[in-house]
Amino acid sequence: MIGSANGVRIGITGLGVHVPDRVVTNDDLAQYVDTTDEWIQERTGIRERRMASEGEALTDIALPAARAALADADTDASEIDLLICATVTPDMMFPTSSALMADDLGAPAAAAYDLLAGCTGFMYALAQAYGMLASGLSRRALVVGGDVLSSILDWDDRSTLVLFGDGAGAVVVEPVEEGGFLGFELGADGGGGENLWLPGSGSRYFEDGDKLVKMNGREVFKFATRVMVSSAQKVLDECGLTVDDVDVYVPHQANKRIIDHAAGKLGIPEEKVVVNVDRYGNTSSGSIPLALADAAADGRLREGELVLMTGMGAGLTWGSALIEWNQGGVAA
Ligand SMILES: CC(C)(COP(=O)(O)OP(=O)(O)OC[C@H]1O[C@@H](n2cnc3c(N)ncnc32)[C@H](O)[C@@H]1OP(=O)(O)O)[C@@H](O)C(=O)NCCC(=O)NCCS
């Protein structure tokens, strides 16, 4: 799917994030599997990640992010009429985490559903919110992306355990007077799905009881380096822009080597690339909003700047969005 915004101005007016307090270092993980801090840093760029404590589930992490986004947009939850939560680790399959959060936040008028698109979930959810708003179905949406991947990791598998962390982010999406989303490109390749999968999570292999992530790291690496580049190029072409127009590049934080490869191939200089995989690891649907928040915190998300976001993940899926950042410009 690919498309440009055709002049309909819908943007992000509030941003909030939250991570669990518990910091887990590479040395901590070396107590469970045969690995070293040196190997993990060299192959992934990850130094530490946050992990949920006993009893801490997705909505415990996502609700503070949602509240922070609403406060940032100066919006009351009652004004939200659409809540999409992108996650592969909801509190439970149903009730959905989005419905639970709408209730907790006080958004009784909101349509609420969870969206499953692996680590690309936040990009898919942004595109859906954009479409709902552009069509006039929704007036103000809250898009949440977050995961508690520590709950589905195999603590005996060094090839996956070291990569992931927990975290969440949220944005308020609504009509804006200036800037806003310029275009999206989204895709999926189920043929490669078994390279990153959770076989025992649904109706097909439910009895097998295997509810832990399995991954073919090399294949996912090849896929990632390909689509991170092609998806970004496609959305830029669709919007009649080039990489030189991009002010801030927010790639999915899976692995520093994947980020470096994509930025290098695209020709985006290091100072425009947002990286926080060293502190959080791969937080799946939380990754892009957490990176946006870091860019905002260090003054890199300025009004009028062109931001390119690209995600990829289980499905296999990928997705890019271009947005002209204009957080203060809520339409009257
Ligand atoms: C997983 C990944 C870091 C592995 O890095 P790599 O350089 O490709 O390493 P390889 O898979 O070639 O493995 C090299 C060796 O390191 C070993 N290894 C794997 N994980 C290890 C770890 N945590 N510590 C030490 N050794 C490890 C492998 O067993 C292999 O050993 P072998 O040669 O004896 O078989 C890399 O493939 C990757 O990042 N893939 C993408 C994963 C991803 O982003 N998934 C989420 C997408 S949303």
C-alpha cells in the first residue's frame, strides 16, 4: 500500500513514552545464556534494555505513555474517538488492551482495537489513524505502540534473548493547520513469516504450547536491510521528495548494524539518524515512538522539519511514513 496525503492535513499533536524501571544489562543476560557484553555490543549495538517486573503487563507500561501523550497535546481522554494499540504482547487476547486503556483513561466515545503487525505495528496504526481522520470517521485518535517482549522470550535462546526490551509510546493524531503526514508505504510478506514467529500463540499450534519467539536471525537481517531502504525510497518518491529533504530519520531500533546499513544506503548522514537501541534494545511497537521522544528531548524535532520513519518486523512486515512535524499547529 502506498499513497500521499493529497493535501489533507493530519498530524501528531502530542507524544508520550514510558519504559519499565528495571534495567537489564548485557552482563545480566550472560548469567542465563552463553554470551558476552562484547559480542552483543559488537553485533547489535545494544548495551542494556528495560524489562517489565513480575506482574507488569502491557497496559501498565502503555497507560503512562498514553497519559503523557494526552497531556502533551493538551487533550482530555474524553475527546478521543479512536484508540488503536499496536502490540504483539497485549495483556490478553481479549478484552483488547486498547479497550482496557480506553476505559482506564476515560475515553467512552472511542472505538478501540489492537493491531497486530509485529515491530511495524506503530507504522500500520499511524496509517490507519490517518485514514480514519482523513475520511472524517474520526476526529481525534490516540495511537499507542508498545510491547512486553520479555514475556515471550526464550531465556535459553541467546540469539533472541539479547535483542529485545520492553517499552511503549503514544501519540495524539488530529487535524493540523500546517504540516502533518505527507505519505505512507506499507507492506507484508507472509512467505517469510516463519523467520520470526510465535507458533503457539494462536489456533493452529495452540496445543503445542510453544509460546516463545523463534527467529532465523540471518534471514531477518537480510530482509531488514532490504526493506528499510526500499520502503523509505518508495515513500519519498511517492511524495516527490528525496533523502536530501529529510531532516530527521527515525528507523526501527532493531540493531545498530541494520540502522547504519539503511542510513548508509539511503545516504542519510549520521547526525540526522536517531539511535537509542543502545539503551532500550528492540522494543517492537514501542521502538519508533521511543526514538521520536528522544529526538524531541534533544531538540531535534523542530516545527516544519521533515521526519522519515521506517519500521520492519514480524509478518514479515514493513512500513514508512513521512511527516512534516508541526506539533503546535492544531486546526481550529
Ligand atoms: C541475531 C543477529 C544479531 C546475529 O548476528 P550475526 O552477526 O548475524 O550472527 P550469526 O547469526 O551469523 O551468528 C554468529 C555466531 O554467533 C552466535 N551467537 C548468536 N547469538 C549470540 C549471542 N547472543 N552471544 C554469542 N554468540 C551468539 C551464533 O550461534 C553463531 O555461532 P556459530 O557460528 O557457532 O553458529 C543478527 O542476525 C540480527 O540482528 N538479525 C536481525 C534480527 C532482528 O532484528 N530481529 C527483529 C526484527 S523486528
